[in-house]
Amino acid sequence: MMKKINNIYLQSILFVLALFTACQDTNYEFGEINTPFNITVNTSIIGQDTDNPYGDGSGEVQFTVNASNAISYKLIADGIEYPSVNGDFTIYFSTEGVNTYNITVIAYGAAGVSSTIVTSVEVLANYAPPAELLEKLHGTNSKTWRIKSEKAGHFGLGPVGGQIPTEWYSAGPEEKAGVGMYDDRMIFYSDGTFEYQTGGTIFGRDGLINELGPITGNVNGADVENFQYEDYTENWFINAPGGIETLNLTNLGFIGYYVGGSHSYQIFDRIVANELLLKITDGNNEFDWWFIITSEAEEGPSYTYNNLVWEDTFSVDGTPDSSKWTYDLGTGSNGWGNGESQYYTDRADNVKVENGNLIITAKREDYQGSQYTSARLKTQGLYNFQYGRVEIRAQLPQSAGTWPALWMLGANFPTVGWPYCGEIDIMEQRGDDKNSVLATTHWYDDTNMQNASYNLTTSISNSGDFHLYTIEWTENYINIYLDDVLYYEFANNNNLPFNQDFFLIFNVAMGGTLGGTIDSGFTEDSMVIDYVKVYQ
């Protein structure tokens, strides 16, 4: 017998949960707290009529929920949670055939008080994703996808309802590097789980990405670049409304560039091996957005700069080449501005070239009133450059309290000072964490009249072994890689100080801001650099 669930009206409160917590000497003002009641659920099964009592087979059901004293709502259907502020829901049920689904309806009031009812819907879904599509999407268990940034047209837009991919705008290969999109990874699991790894930042549409939280990152025209956002997990399912295969993500799930809307991506083309061509209409109903995603592993970055213009391979034992390197000496001001504990020297005890490597050694010793010594080399005045790719192969010290750094300063530092000159940290490592490294840009924010910085951290295995630290710096972006894997993207522009000559600096500090507490048993430790190369 068919279950009719239209215009369900329940005045009884089946479940009420009220949770109040208070801390000593803290008062929270919620105003009057009233539990939601009089929950009503209006249900519309799309295509339902006398001849089609369970709908048109699309599995689409629209719910409208209302309750007195409610400020937000949630439906739980088929194990998936759907939140809503206004009580409107559109849910697609995708299990093939006529199936009955229990629907949990929750109405929330002030301070988290809630009321719950349970109802059901019986609906027909006559589409089952073909086996070859499921194999392509997740294989036996899971597959990892990414935006195919190396391919023209991997991202773009066109008119709503358009049938020509990226008709109005088509991104060229790697065009959107540095905005928080290319390092995203999307994992589709066979159980319907969708995992999104953001790399710390994402890319999206201004006015729509706000759905994810307050704006962070850089607003560039209608785009928001490097919006800070953590990894998340949602669910996915495939249906075919109107005969068009569609990849649906629950709640705020998205792919590549956040545009809000239905979070349902039409599969426009799936003929190309390991690729899907997707499109979605944005939440403003302004454009259709197009994406090419691929499950192919990246073969390695495609760098812009490949002409070797400067290098030091440290092939001659002894002191570093004086035509390429000079030194900062002493303790600087307030431990080089960071409360560091070392005295920098140019002695062979602290810096030398040996067996094809530059070795910078930090030592515990009483020297010129300091308890530690080390070295800080720089190319200032000997080799300054604007834009390029820098590769540094190095192994890092492992002792607690050591702070190794491979970095760059603006060549105008002597005249304008820090942070106005700009600073780019290709690699730094904290003294209390030898399992990660971080990259940072520092500058002065003229708009807010304050120092500004942007940093990201990535994990590293066996940092005491040799690894490749790379930066590619252009007028449009600063990308930083660990072992040819991109983990830091920063959008450059004319308002930032990163469009002038910079020079290289290599050093090992002791203690200070990032070095932290120095191991009481420390005697000495070294950063070893195999080579440094600059390409333009």
C-alpha cells in the first residue's frame, strides 16, 4: 500500500534535546529559549501523478519543513545529513527500483534546543549508474582525482545551459597556478564517501564562497584566491535527471572552484580515459562552470623557467666561492629580530665546502659572549635576480632547537627595511618538529597598515636525508615544492613587493621564534647543501 506523506502535521514533540553549558564567571545571552514545535513536512515527489504514484523515476523529492520557534532544520535521509536554514530541501534517492526511505526531520531553536520527528517516503529511481562509470570513478575501492591543470580548458565558464565547453572563458595550461586550486585532491570511494584534500586553501567565487565562512585569502575581482579551508568529507551519488548523468555532492561539497548552487555536476563527457568533463550552474544562476578532472597521477610539475642561469655545485673544497657568497656576522639586533641564540661567523668551524657539499654547522661553544655559533651565507650584492625557479638539494639538521632556513630577501632591504622589502621563505623547519617544513611570504600590508604573512606547512619523511626544495616565482604567482610536489601557492600582484630583485640566504639559527627550546645535550649539527641552481 502506498504511503502518503504530503502535508504531515505533527504537534507532538517526539524528541527534545537541550544542552546548556556554562563556564565559571561566564554568562551567555540567548534571549528566550523555546523548544520548536508544530513540525510540518510538505513533500513533493517529482513526477508523481495517478499513473506514476512513486514519481517519474528520477528519485527527486522536494521537502519543505516548518516549525514554530525553529531557526534552522536538518533532514537525515539514507544515512546522509542535509542542513538548511529555511527548511527547503531537494534530495535525490538513487537506489534502483521503488524503495521506502525513513526521513529524520530535526528543527533547531535558540541555544541548540531541538525537536525531532521521523517520517518516510516511497519513491522510484529507475537509473543505476553503469558499471563502467563506477569503475572509472572509484575502481575497486577508491580513486584520487585532481583538476587537469596541464590541459587547456581544464577550467572555464559559459552561458547557463550552454553546450559548448568553456565557451566564454577557457583557462590555459597552469594559468591558475598559485590560487589554491591545483593542489586540491578529490577522492571518490566505492561506499559513497567523498574526501576533499584542500592543501590548506581553495579557490572560489566571491559572494558564493562566503557560504563556507568569513572571507580569507585574496579577493581578486570576482574570485577569491587561497581561501583558507580545511580538508572535509561528504558523500557522492550519481543520478540522471532528464537523462543527463549527474555527479551529486552532499551539503557544501564542491570540485575545484566553489560556486555554490546545487552542488550537482553534469557529466558532460566521459569518453576520454581517466578524465571527466563536468559542468555546474553557479548559485547566482549567472554562468555554467566547466571542469576537466583526471585520475592520472601527475608526472611532475611543468615549470615555466628551464634555462639555467646561475648555480653553485660546491665542487671545490675549502671556503665557499667568494664571488658568489658573502656573510652576515654577529648576533644582529635582538638575535636577528627573532631572539636567536647564535653568533654567526665565517670560520671553517661553521661553514665549509667539503666533498661536493656546502656544510653549515651550528655548534655549542662560548664565543663572543654567545653560547652557540653558526653561519649565514647570502648572495647579496653578488647575485640578485627577479623571477625564476630556484632548486636547492639539502639535508637538514635533526637536533631540537635548530632552525634551518633557505630563503630570500628583497635587494632593497638596506634602504627600506623589513618587511617592506619582502621576504620569501623557500624552506624553514621548526626546532621542535623535524617531520615537517614550511614556506612563507612576508610583506607589509599597506591597506591595513600592518605586517602580513602567508605560510603553509607540509610533512616530510626523513628530513635528515637529501630532499629537493624548489620555488618558482613569477609576476603572477609564487609556488613552492617539496621533492617536485607542489604544496604552497601564493598569488603575486603589482601591489606586493615580490616584483623586484631578491637575493638568497642560507643559515642555521639556534632557538628563537621557530627554533624554540634548544636540547640541553646539543653539541653540534649541520645543514648540508648539495647544490643550488637558478633557472629563468
